[in-house]
Amino acid sequence: MAGNRVVARYRDGKMIKGTTTDFLPTRDTFFVHPEGGGAPVLVRHGDLKAIFFVRDFAGDPAHRAKNEFDPAKPVIGRKLRVVFADGEVILGTTQGYQPGRPGFFIVPADADSNTERCYVVAAATKEVGWV
């Protein structure tokens, strides 16, 4: 099935890997078709921490995440630091963050990350600030 490869991470720590063709930030639900097959799973935004749009499901086990910007590469958008309620921190850029909205997209600062972009559910954050 064609679609976006995603890892939907729930606030309670669960996660589901698969593809989605119907995710929209303005809708309360979407379906994830699990990696490896199985029935589509109905996902509710309100249950999530974030939706990670990934290059592949395996990632690169040898990659060491860098939560910093490469000074040699131009930055597109505004630099943002997100601290989730569970303590995870993501540094990246955004073109659409506005306080009070239910969520926003962020592109990780680490260009070598397996995550191409991430939709952050605002209610799952502890702190969001400009860098």
C-alpha cells in the first residue's frame, strides 16, 4: 500500500508503525495500516504524543541522534525546541507553530535522522519555545 510511512507514538508509551493515506492535522482521527499487514488501526489525535513521518521503519541502529543544527546548512523556517511531557526533547524547524493550536509540524535539526518530519500534538508537550 502506498502512503506515508509513520510511527504513531501514544502518550502512554505505545506505538504503531505503518502507513497512512488519510492523516490530516485538522481531523480528529486517521488510520494506520500496520507494518507487516493486519487490519487498519483507528488512531485518535487526542491519544497521541506525536506522529513521526519516517524514511524507513528500521532506521539506522548505528546513527547517534544529534539534537543540534548543522551551522553549514541553511535553516528553513524558525528554530524550535519541544519538550514533551515524558521528557523527550526535539530540536528542529517549523513554519506553522502557533500557541493554542492542537498541533504543528517540526523538521528535526538532525538532517541524518530517520524522521523526515513530525506532527507534534500540543497537549502532549511540557514546553515549546523558539531557539
